[in-house]
Amino acid sequence: MTDSAQFALYSLLLPAGSFLLLAVVAPLRRSGRPAGFISIVFSAAALGWAVRAWLHSSREVFQPPLLWEWIPAEAGPLATVGVLADADSTIMLVLVALVSFLVQVYSLGYLAHEPAQGLGRYYAYQSLFAFSMMGLVLAPNFVQLFIFWELVGLCSYLLIGYWYGKPEAARAAVKAFWTTKAGDVGLLIGIVLLWQRTGTFDFLELLMQVDAGTLPLEGLGLVTFCIYLGAVGKSAQFPLHVWLPDAMEGPTPVSALIHAATMVTAGVYLLKRTDWLFALTPDVLALVGWVGAFTALLAATLACAQSDIKRVLAYSTVSQLGYMMAAIGAGFASAGFLHLLTNGLFKALLFLGAGAVIHAVGSNDIFQMGGLRRAMPQTTIVFLVGALSLAGIPLFGGFFSKDEVLGAVWAGGLTAPFVMLVVTAFLTAFYMFRVVFIAFFGEPASQGHGAHVGAGHSSAAHGGTHLQDPLPTMALPFWLLAIMSVGVGILFTVRHPEHEFAAPGWLTPLVVTVSVGGILLAWLTYHRRVVDAERLAAAFGLVREAALAKFWVDDVFEAMYRGALLAFSRAVGWMDRYLVDGIVNVLSAWTLVLGDRLRRMQSGQPQDYVYGVALGLLLLLVLIQWPR
Amino acid sequence: MPAGMLPVGTSAMPLHAYLTLAATLFAIGLFGVVTRRNTIGILLGIELMLNAVNINLVAFARFNGDPAGMVFTVFTICITVAEVAVGLALVILIFRIRRTVIADHLDLLRG
Amino acid sequence: MTLEPLAFWALSALLVGSALAVVLTKNLFHSVLYLALALTGTAGIFLALEAEFLAAVQLLLYAGGVVTIVVFAIVVTERLVGERITQTSRQIVSGVVVAGGVLIGVLTFIARAPLPATRPPLVADVTQAIGQLLFSRFVLPFELLAVLFLAALLGATYFARPDE
Amino acid sequence: MNGLPLLSIITWAPFAGALLIMFTARHNPLRVRCIAAVSTGVSLILSLRVFWAYDREVAGFQFYEEWPLVPPLGITYQLGIDGMSLLLVLLTSLVIVAGVFASWTVKERSQEFYALLLVLVTGVYGVFVSLDLFVLFLFYEIAVLPMYLLIGIWGSSGEIRPQGIFGWAFRRTGVGTKEYAAMKLTLYLLFGSAFILVGILALYVAAGSTSFSFLELELTQFDPALQSWVFLTFYVGFGILAGIWPLHTWSPDGHASAPTAVSMLHAGVLMKLGAYGFVRLGLGLLPEGTHQWVWLVGTIACINIVYGALSAMAQTDLKYVIAYSSVSHMGVVMLGVATLTESGLNGAVFQMFAHGIMTGLFFALVGLVYEKAHSRAIFTMGGFGRMMPGIATAFTVGSLSSLGLPATAGFVAEFLTLLGAWQSRHPWWLFPGVLGAFLTSIYVLRVAKQIFWGPQATDPHFHDLPDAQGPEWAALVILVFVLVLFGVAPGIAIGPVDTATIPLLARLGVLP
């Protein structure tokens, strides 16, 4: 029995228990806030066990996973489920449990005005998500990973569609599901293919095969490519990134948890988990890096053109996921993983801050905000911390990990992606501080705060009239995250962990300079107004047009869905109904027509029947006398 | 004509003759059945046909020396009587309902 | 020679003639009488075939019973109609063709068939043999016949019942 | 083995219920329903007991019963179940119990309705437990025939406009009416059963005309040429019932027109009868025929999967969507069978179970929605989730299982089938299988979104609709529970199924 696996298991089972409790005991679920308290207590306990598991795992050298048979077969179990608690999975577990716990606390304030029934449903989903994400993290094999991979997708679907009465939310939910499912198709195929050639789903067994060199290399590229497809969908890589910005239709805490800190990073986690497999297929790995860098740049460009604060953050998430993927593609998965962890902290922080703003202002539009730093000082501080982290300023959370990523990409020899990422770093700083300067500094927006432009927010419908910092239930979580972001930043700045690779000395100054440059440009444009925003935008005419049109990726998908898939399905449906079934109906219609014709022979006159009999008799007589 | 008048086993008329006679009667009966308009007329035609059958049965029975055929004739005759009784009852019934005995007007069997 | 060919030819002529009359006469009543004649002639044929019992049955049941019933039916129907029923024929040509076709077909068949030309000697009393067969080998059909009669009786009575 | 003839009781209990209903419950709808619930409940409880008591170590046919019927012809009333039929008997019990509850509100002639339904179920049980092919065929016919009345009398008519180059034929056959659907379904299935009868008789004669018993025929080595064509008769005959393309068109019309409980039972269980018969007789008796034709079976199954999913996507009538999804999912079953691998066959049998429950749930839900909203036109509805959260939740669970989401039974089935597909001699079968799951996710979620999510429909008829009530809940809860249970713990079903598929594969020469 390994301690850390045990603890991880407890941590995993607690949210499951809370979900079952809320799902089955209907009165409890309908009671709203009590349901929330239960879920929060369970997730706090889960966090506790997760931390214990993490502490234990770092001491132990090797932890055999706990396994149970899931699908039996003649020759031993075909598939197992269990808990694999090693250093990577437990730290991830802690991140998941932590953010999940904080978000649940935060939601209590954010969704305070929801009807009780809806709130209970929300917490049931939250518990289910926590369970699924932990299950994904702790998965010892591909089957369990895929199971929970799909389950987190389900939770994402349910939570994006939490306000299912809103058509946008309903549409965004299914869009998210379909897009990620398209990637999952690849993942499933990859898993099946891998199983066929190795006979196992188990990570450790696969790792042993890789180490022993018994894994057949031929065709492995296809396998890893398919697995990577799953990550493309889940971690919003180009071209399947389109769902993530739309997913912002969900409640903001959900965006913080699922679409910033945890679920979307599952793809990165998967690649990190199986980096030894991808290492065998350098071509695919290079593809991962290129796509990652391209995604990062593309999303950063898009983020500059958004006016919806959540969409800016969403694109920044896509962009950061691109960073992580680029690092993995360069062959240094741990750099990407590190960025995953830090990003989880400060991105959740940013979302929670943005949530507080939205809650107060009642709108997502940054141009509806302005001068919030006076009314909401606390929020301003934490948002600023988040923005600085994201921009990669020293002493803040994202600095070191971003540095690592860029160093990894350089060391991996991906020069062009490296350039893209540096440009992205500049853009990142720019768009983040564009939001900061527009929303928090400057003058308050002229028209009434409560004006609901953009997506109307049912929970925040009351807001706007009295701008102030949120209540402690909301403030506490983001303060905690802010402290941790800074803490991690300081920790890494002071105690530099060992590099896996040799990063050139000019790298850190370059990154910092670029980031500061971005901030400076934003300051000049949106605060000092030295640079005219319109002219700046006009300078990038075509790019701006393209960014506003989301680079037409959405349109392409839309056209594929409506123009190709639905049209084709209608054609098939028509064909089935009127051609395939038509032939059947023609046959039966012929039978009917023939019957109708033959019916007329039945005159009803007995004598006619006698004629018939007589003719039959004649026929028989002729037949038997026919000379043979 | 007493049976004893005919010397046993020395018949001049072969089986063919009887069968031909029966066939002729049968054809005439058939003609009656298909041409008559009156239901009773049709019945009479049927009687003729049955009669032809009886002749066949008896002739075969006699020429094969097996009285079983004659037993069948007994049955046929009896059944015919029953049939005629029921048939005529039907004719009368139909007549009552439809006010006709003309077969052309009876087309309940029409498909 | 014996009388048999002579009787046969005479009876044949009578039978065919009366049968034709049955199907051709306009007067329904006459045609029934011709039927009676044909049935009687058949009884003669039975006698020529040395089946006295059957001849008797033929006379009693057929010529007697059937004809009586038919006459009754005609009388009843005519009374209901209130006029004499004359009967006409239709589609005579096709009737001739069909009937003739069947006749020719059967006759050709008979002509080709290898049939016995002479009869075997009578081994025993035919009537007795019929009786014995009726109550041994054919007892079940015989009993069923009784049931049939009962059913026919009931049925005929039911059909011909007076209007309520 | 204990004294009680459990299988006979399971099989005949509904029949006894039908008799009781016909003779003792005239003009008493409540008693009708209670008798139906009790008699099917007896079957359910005994099925659970059999499921529990089935000895997984011994495997093979258990709970054996025998009673000579026509000894000269070798016809015997011979019952027994192995791991495969075990699961399907359980499925039948679950679906019929749910069906009885779901159609609690049938008003018109409920006495006859329930009686026919129960007779039908007896036929279904009979097919699953019979080991004598002649008796199996009799039960098969019993299962098919009441359908005609059930659809023709209690069904509902849809709207289909005759068009296309065969438009005249549609006008002629009266497409869209319930009578049309009933006639089409019955004719199709009887057409299929004629093939089956030919196949059974051919085997009977070829084996020496001494016994119809499966157990004896199984030991016979049939001539390869005979196997070849008899396999095809079984494939066509049973395949029609399993909805193979292009002989599937009875299924959408039939299922859409049938009343709730009948659609549930038909799509949920009767289609499995086809697949079961195909596996039992086709694969079980004709190994060489199987090897010869398996490419055809698998390829058509792939067509089924993709084609059914695309057709489902094109439908605007809710019941047609579900019906076409059955065509697609039965393709997964046939695909699993055609892989001739352990996981593929296990997946196929598990998919029979999963799809049975899932489709039963779907048709129950569609029935409930129809009963409350009096509409099946998807794109006129909207926002029902707010008014009927229970139905919406159950529908979502069903959808998720349908698209193969883990933690529902559908995933396990599809996963196993896909594993099998890639292992089989035609690995490309994997891709239509995966594509089908993806397409399924598109059409089910689209439908769920349209009906239950989004803003409320403008039609005032659709305001203030009630959620499920009373016995209807029982139906939904049973089915949802089973769907999730078997998804979370598939081992309880796959354990026994495996004991049946391994000998089958060994006989096919695939496994040692």
C-alpha cells in the first residue's frame, strides 16, 4: 500500500461522494446554498488529502499504482482503473483541488442570486468536475484517462450551458462538446491503435516497453499524432481552439476553473504524461511545437481585438496553452508543465478578478468599465498581479515559467516558433495592459454602468449601481491566488531550479524587455493616449480585420457544419426516405396495383368461377395428354 | 329390367362406353351451369354433372369388381340430396333478400 | 347377343336427350321434369351395370326427393314473384366451347386410357356387399353423413324460415 | 439446479398475466396495469435471481429444462441460458417493466393493449431462452405478430410527404399512417422469418432430421456450401430484425408510429432478438459460413453506423431521430459481431444491452414529451428543460450514453467494439465506428439542445407542461440507473458474457 496513492484516492473519492449526495438526494440539491456548503466542505477535505498525497509522493521514489479490474476478459483484465500518484500527478492534483475549492467558495458569492435549484445543480456539476479532473490526473492508464477526459468534457458542456435558457450559452455548450469530441475521436483511435501494437493501456507498462526498446516504432507516428489530436481539441490548439472563447458564456467561476486552470490543460498534461512516447516520434513532436507556437501567436493577436474582458482572457488562455505545447514540442515537457501550473494559478486569479468586475459592473465590455481602481481597489490589485504574472514580469508567477518555455523552445532548435513566441510575449503584455488601463484606470465610462451591452448577465443584473469590491467569499479566493502567484514568482526568482537545458544568457533580458515594451505601448496608447488607438489599429489593417473576423476559422467550421455536414445528412436522409425506402414502396405499390388488377377478375358471378374451373380442368387435361 | 337377364361376364358394352356417356352428361351439365341465368337452372345443371359422376363411379365399381365405388355412389347421392335441400333453401333466402333468382345479379363474391 | 347393348344405347339416347332438354328448355318447370327423366334414365344405367340397389336409391332419393324439392322451390318462388319464371340462357357460344372442350378433352383421355372391356363375374350379392362395406370399412363416413344430414336439415330449415 | 423451472416461469409469467388481464380485468384499467406490473415484475425478479445464480465458473447453458413436444420430429421444449442470453433476458425484463410503467396512461382499450404487450414479451423471452430451433422460431413469430395490432391500433401517424421519383409509390402505399407502418413492419419481419425458417429446416435436414436442438446441431459439421447459403439466409432473416442496411426502413416508420411501450420494447429488445439470433444460429452453427461472409456483415454494419447517424441528423421528427439512431447503434452491434474477436463480441453483446436500455429510455422520454406537448416536431419545441427538468436530465443521460460517453453503458460497448474492430481482419472498420460516435454526438446533442435548452418555444401550447409523474418516474429511474450502473461497473455484465463468447470463438477457430 502506498501512502500517496491512498491519499490521492481519498481525495478523488470525496468529490465523487459529494456529487452522488447532491445528485441522488434531490431535496438537498434543491436547497441551494446548503448544497454549496456540502460541496465546499468535501472539496476542502479533498484539497487536504491532495496536499498530503503530494507531500508523500515527493518523498517516495517509485509508487506502484492502485489498480482494480474494470473490464474483464479471458486472459486477465482488459482494462483497469486505479490511482497512479507520482510527483507530476500529485502536484497537478493539488492544483485541481485548490482551484476547484477556491472557485467553489467564490461561486457562493458570485451566484448568490441564483435560484436555489439552479445553485444546487451548479454545485453538483462542480463536484462532478472535481472528481473527473482528479480522476484524469491520477489515471494510471489510457482507458481511465479517456474516461475522465470525456467526463471533464461533459462537465464543461454542462457548466457552459448552465444558463441554458440563453441561446448563446446553449450553442456554446454544444459547440464546445463537439469540437473537443472531434479531437477525442483522434485520441480514441490513438488509444486503440496503441493497444493493438503493445497489448496494454497502462502507462508504466508502456514506459517499460519504451525503456526496453520493445515498442515497435513503425507507424508509431500515427499513434502519437492521433493522441495529439485529442490534446488539440481539449487544449484548444489551432484549429480546434474555436470553442474556448465561446465557452465564456458559462459563469465566470466556471471559466476560471475549467476553461483556464484545469480542464483545458488536460491536453498538455496528457502530452507531459506520455512525453516518453512522443519522444520516439520527433516529427509529431515538431508539429506539436509549431502548432503550439502558431496557436499562441494567433490567439494573442485575437486577444488584442476583443472588447469582452472574458474573451480577452479566453484568448490569452489559448495563447498560453500554445506556449505549453510549444515547450513540449521542443522536447522539454517539464517546462510546459511548469507553465501549466503557474498559469493555472494566475489565470484563475485573472478570471476571478474579472468575475468580480463583471459582477459589479454587470457587463463584459471593457469599454463599459473604466476607472474601477477607485471603486474596487482590491480587485484592481489582484487583477494587476495576475496581469503582471501573465506578462511575465520578474517576481511574478508567470515570469520564470515563461522564461523556461522560451528557453526550451530555443534549446529545442525551433527557431521560428521561438520568434513567434517572443512576439506573442509582447502582444500578451500589450493586450493584458490594454484591459488594465481601459478598465481599471482612466475615467469612468460615461454612460450608465448598468447598461447591458454584450451578453446580459442574469446573476449580475442587480449590479452596476453601487460599484464596490466584492464580499469576502469572493475576495478571499482571489487574494489567496494572488498571494500564491506572487509567492511562486518570488520563490522561483530567488531559488532558481535546475535548468534541463542550457538557456542562452540573453534570453531573460530579452523576454523582460519585450514584455515591458508591450506594457509601455499599452500605457502610451490607452492611458497617456500618446499613441492613437485607432491609428495603431489601422497600422495593422489587414491583421485587425482578420482578428475581428477571428481569422475566419469559426466561419470555416460553421460552413463545414451547415454547408457540408448538415446538407450532406439531409441528402442522406432524403435518399433513405425516398430512394432506399422508395424502392421498397415501389415493390409494395406494384403488389397493390397487381392485386387491384387481379381483383377485377373476381366478378362475383358464380358462373364465371365455373368457367375458371372448367378452363383449369381443360388445362390439366391438355397437360396430362401432352405428348412427351 | 331384372338383373338376371344379363349373362354374367359377357357384356358387350365396354367401360369406355359408360365413361363416354358420363362425360357427355357432364359436359351438358357444365353447359347448363355456365349458361343458365336462373339460379335454379344452375342447380339443375349441377345435378346433371353429379349424376354423370355417379355413373362413372358405378361403372368403375362394376368393371373393377370392387363394391366400394358403389358405396361412394350412395354417399354422393345422399350428399347431393342434402346439398340440393340447402341450395334451394339458399335460393329462396337470396330471393327473399334480393328479390331475384337471376344469377347475374348475385355478385356478393365480387372482389 | 343380349339386351345390354340395346338397353344401353336406348338409355343413352334418352339420357342425352333429356339432359339437353334440361339445359335448353325455356320453361323451368319443364326442365325439372326433364331432369326427373334423366335421373330415371340413370337409374336404368345403374341397372345395366347390375347395381339394383343403387338404381332404387337413385329413383327414390334423386328422382323422387330432389325433384320434389325443386318443384316445391319453384312453386314457392313463383308464388313469391307472382309470375311464371321463364329462364333464358346467356353466353351460349362460350358455354358450348367450354363444355365441348371439356368433353373432347375427357373423351380423348378416356379413349387413350387402357380400360377393361369386360366386367368380372359378380362374386356375391352386390347389395349385400354394399351393406357390409357401409357398416364396416365406411362406417365413419356413414355416421358423418348422418351428422351432415342433420346439419343440412337444420340449415335448410333455418334459411327457409318464414320472415319474422 | 433447484426444482423450480425458473426460465419457464420467466417466460410464461407475462403470458399468464395476459390471460388474467383478458379474463378478469374487464373495464378496470387500474387492475389491468397492476396485473401487468406484477407479472412482468415476477419475471424481472426471477431474471435478477437467475443473473445472480448463474454459475460463471461452470459457464455453458444452465437452468436447463426439457419437455418433449413432438418426439418423432425431434421437437423439444428445451430451455437454457448462457452468458449472452442471460444478459438479454435481464434486458427484456428491465425494458418491459419500464415500458409497463411508461405507458401507464394509455387510455384507449388498455386491456387489450397490455394483454398483447405481455404476449409479445413472452415471445421475446422465449426466443432468448429456447435451445430448440423449432420452438425458438415459434416464439419468434409470437414476438413479431402482436406488433401489427399494437401499432395498427394504438400507434400514431406521422407526416411524410410523398415526393421524389418514387412519389407515386408512396401515395399508393399510404406512407405515414400507422396502418402503413404496422403493415410494413409486419411484412418485413415475416419476410425475414421466412428466410430463417428455410435456414433452420435446411440445417435440420442436413443434420439427419432427428433433432431441432441447438445443442445437437452444434455438434454437427455442416457442408461448407450449405453453411455458405444458410448463413446468408440467417443474415438476411435476422438482419432485417436487427435493422441492417438497406433492409432497415421498416424500423424508422415502425418505431415512430408505435405507442411508447411498444417502441421501447421493439427498438430496445426485439432488434436485439435479430442480433442474438444471428450470433446464436449464424455464428454458433455455421463457423465456415461465418468466415466466408463476415466481410459483408462488417461492411454493411459500417454503412449502418454512418448512414444511420447521418439520416438521424436529417430528421425533424423526434421519434424518427431515435429510430434512426437505433439503426446506427445496431450497426455497432453487428460490427462487433463481425470482428470475431473477444472484445468485439463482448462489445456487441454489451451494446445490445446498452442500446436496449438506452433506446428504451429514449422512447419512454419521447413518449412522455409527446404525451405532454402533443408534438414530435423538434424544431417547434424549445426550452422544455425549465418545465420538465426530470425528463431533460434523463434525456441528457440517454444522449450521453448514445454518443458513447464514459460512465454510461454506451461507452463500454463502443470501446470494446472498436478494440475488436482494429484487431479484426479488417482494421478499417474502426474508422466508421469512431465517426459514428462523433456524428451521434452531433445529432443527439443538437436535439437535446433544441428541445430542452434555449429560450422557451413561442407556441403557447408548450407553456406550463408538467414533468414526469408517478409511475413514469419509476420507468425513468430504472433505466437511468441501469445505464449508469453498467457504465461504471461493466464487469458485472461482461463477466458472464465472456463465458459465452469464448467458447463461441473457440468453435469459430479464432481462439484456441
